Amino acid sequence: MALNIKEVLKELCEIPSPSGFEEEVVLRANKFMKPYMDETWVDTLGNLIGVKKCGKSGAKKLLIDAHIDEIGFVVTAIEEGFLKFSALGGLDARLLPSAGVTVMTDPAIDGVVCVLPPHILNPEDTDKIISIDDLYIDVGLSQKGAERRIPIGTAGVLTSSTRDFGENQICSKAMDNRAGFAAIIGAMELIKDESLDVDIYVMASVQEEVGVRGAGPGVFAISPDYCIVVDAGEAKTPDATEHEIPEKMGSGVIVARGPNMNKAFTDRIINLAEKKSINHQITVIPGGSSGTNTKEVQISQCGVATAFISIPVKYIHSANEVVQIDDIESTIKLLSEAIKSMKGA
């Protein structure tokens, strides 16, 4: 495959673009999407959308979606030069004390979330539940300096470098869900010369982390017949039981079953994985919502036949999310086979 998925990931993950502030990563994502599309555009909400037409009259539409935003924070006040902030998405307060952050000014400013040294803590303090409301960000500025350089409402993200990790793994912030988008681009590379029977739409959707806001308007405008949502899925580590997280890194793309997914379409995708010997694993999402864009896509307009696949990721919503390249490659293969299988769908 000509496309270097590691390089795509590194380029995308380095960009700070939390929910509601995705403009820069959308521009970069368009660089990767545009060569495979007949047309790309950004809608009012900020979703990046592209279409590859099959050229056949009355062709049905297959949408492949991956959200492009990441968790982050927004500055709400400045006190004595220190920043108060609120979460954008599922920012885990447990991980924040002493964490490095990037404040998205121009140029960006580095910061550190304040933490008391252990020498002055009472034993009962170590067991307290941490709240974001009690935390501050130190940017090394006076009150006047901070007010001059950091307007209230400025966004930011956890600081992280993207680097190779272990055996064919890669570690960074924002793997949730830049890894999903990279997999879609990899699939489009594989099918770029194929003769298709359906029009392919690709959406890099925004604001998933703050309540799945971008996908709804995006899919409503496209009005697809089918959709495959690609996201990050939890990967097991020794501190989680098999019941809590059964999916494993290195075991391939995760295909979900449950009421949030169309059974016939999901069965087709699983059968393809088996027929083509694509490394995969099955998860069950029994509730009425997977907590992903799938919930909005499935019930758009008169309903969309929707499938949900994900890539195993360790340490989701941290500055050090870890993904195995083999799992992204199995996702790419399954997506490409699913696209090619849509014959007269």
C-alpha cells in the first residue's frame, strides 16, 4: 500500500483540534481525502465531507464516517495568571495534575496543570476525588500577561508527542479518532481504481466528544442508504477484566453487534471478514446507543442501515493513547472489502 499510515497518523495527531475547534485538523484531513474524492467540502457545522461518484444512474449511497475531534479544554477565567478551565468532552480529571497542556493561542503556549507536592499533603488528601473545578493551569505568566495573550474561550489540549511504541505500535494523543479517519483514507487508497456500484461519501465529523453533534446534521444532508461508522474501541490491559474489556490489541478490527447497528448489514461485514480471512473480533453493545456517531446516523431521516467498527486503542482519552498498526490495517482491509461488496446494493 502506497499510503504510509504511520505518517498520516503522526501528521494528524500532532494537530491540536478539540471539539468545537477542529478547523486546523479538518484542513489537514482534506489534504489526505481530496486525492480520492471527486469533490470535498466543509458544511456549516464544520464536518469535512467528500464524495466519490460511481457514475451509475440511481446509485445508492454508502457513507463512511469517523469523527476527527479530540478531547480538550476551554479557558473560562484567569486568576493571578493561572487559568481556570472546563472540559471539552471526556477529559479525565484523574490524569490532569502535573499534566502538560497546549493552549491554542497563536503562537501556542505550553502549560502545566497545577499539583501540590506530596510533602504537604495530609493522608486524607491523597484519597480525595479530583475535580476539574478545583484545578488550575500554570502558563508562567502574570495576570496582565495572561490576560493579554490568552482570551477567555481559548481552547487547548493535552500535550503529547507522536512516537513509535513497542512492537509495531504508535502512541499519541487523539488516536481517538484520528486512527479511524486514517483507516478510511487507507481504504480509499485500496479502492481508488475499482469500478463501484455505489456512490461513496466520506465524512470527518466534528464535535463527537461533546455529545455527537456533527454527525447528525452531516448525515441528514447526505441522506445515505448505508453507513459504516469507524471509531476507537477500548483494548484490554491487565487492570481490566475480560468482562469489562474483552477486546484485545493485535486481534484485529472490532465489529459491533447490538440494537444500534443494522443486523443484516453487520452480518454482511462479518461474513466478509471471515471469507477474506481478515483479522477481526466481535463485540456486543446491548444498549440503545453505542455512545458514538452510530446513534445519530442510525435514526437520521427515515433511518440508515448502519454498521459500527472500531480499532482497539489502549488508554483512550489520555495523552498517550496506543494503537497497533496491524489493527488499523485489518480495519482498512475490511472497509475496502465492504465498499467493493456493495454491488447493486
